[in-house]
Amino acid sequence: EDQVTQSPEALRLQEGESSSLNCSYTVSGLRGLFWYRQDPGKGPEFLFTLYSAGEEKEKERLKATLTKKESFLHITAPKPEDSATYLCAVQFPPSYNQGGKLIFGQGTELSVKP
Amino acid sequence: SQTIHQWPATLVQPVGSPLSLECTVEGTSNPNLYWYRQAAGRGLQLLFYSVGIGQISSEVPQNLSASRPQDRQFILSSKKLLLSDSGFYLCAWSVRGSFSYNEQFFGPGTRLTVL
């Protein structure tokens, strides 16, 4: 069965303490891997798309990387405003009638203390 | 730019009552549309997706149904709500293409509590 696993479930950091979140997957024929940020009570906000192993994307203090079986979201010198739940999702191989379905991981809840 | 709306934002309904949640997208045409449910503020479960008007695919058998009466409108319904239907319901859209699909963009969500 295709699965997406995120670790750790929760991460507490001090402001400025860099770390990484992990997303591993068993989907065959990955079409794309997506990272989202979700604040409490709100819809997920799109961050990055990664399509092939070795690809990297950056946005402010966040950098996402992709290998053949996992992705990392690196957070450099985090600030309290980076506190949120980070979700990753993978996409099945394309099919006209499958609408680009995504499988989501359970998320990592990040808390950054000042 | 594209915008996605959902309403209502919050809803409290008794068990056995009907449900209608609405989602509309602005600024794009022929989008793929999706309904997700999120329990306990974590993983998202895909409920329905649609690649065009009147075309609905169901992912999870349950007492919910979906309809797409217009190109940019997606409705989630139920005839009789169960306690287990409580959750955070999210609508999303993506650019439609025959063999390549792009990232999904989410609406603000509807918090449903069934009592």
C-alpha cells in the first residue's frame, strides 16, 4: 500500500536552532512531492513542489530537498512565526481521469520558542 | 489571481440533519476540484474529486456526496449527518491538464461539529 510518513510528529526548537523535517514515501512512480504549511484553523498553504531526485527549492528560511525515497524540509535559524504544522504530500502517476490525487502524511507540528 | 472560497466557515448541526457545504473558485477555468476532511488537525483524507462538470469520483464510501453544478462550484452534501462526520472540511483546486498535474491550492475550510 502506498504510504507517506512524516517524522517527527512534533518538534520544539529554540529561535535560531536549525533542524530538518522528514517525509518518506513508498509510492511507486512518484509524479511530484509537495510541501504545505498549515496554521491552526486554516487551510494548508502551498510551499514547494519537487519533481525529481536531487531537486532543491528554497523560500526564506526553508529549503526542501528530494531523494528517491524521501524529502527533507530544512529550517535554518527559525523564528517563532515559523511555528505551524508542515504537511507533505505525494502525487500518483498521471491519469486523465484520476485528477492528480495526493496522498498526505500526518504532518509535523513545529513550535519555535523565542 | 485565483481565489477559492468556502462557506460557511463554521457549522454546528444535530445528528440526522442534512448538510450542504459550498466551494467556489475564481480566476481560473476548468479546474480540478477536491474535497478533503481533516480530523484532529492532522492528516488530510481525500473524499471526492472532479475533473469536470458532473464528473465526480468518490474515494471513501460514506454517507456524503458531492456535486459540481458549474465549472467552478463544488458542493459537499449529506442527507443525514453522523457524529463521525465532524471535522474540518477543505476544498482545493488544481490546474487541469491531460497528462500533467500541478499543486493543489486549498480554501480556508469549514469546521463542522455534529452533536
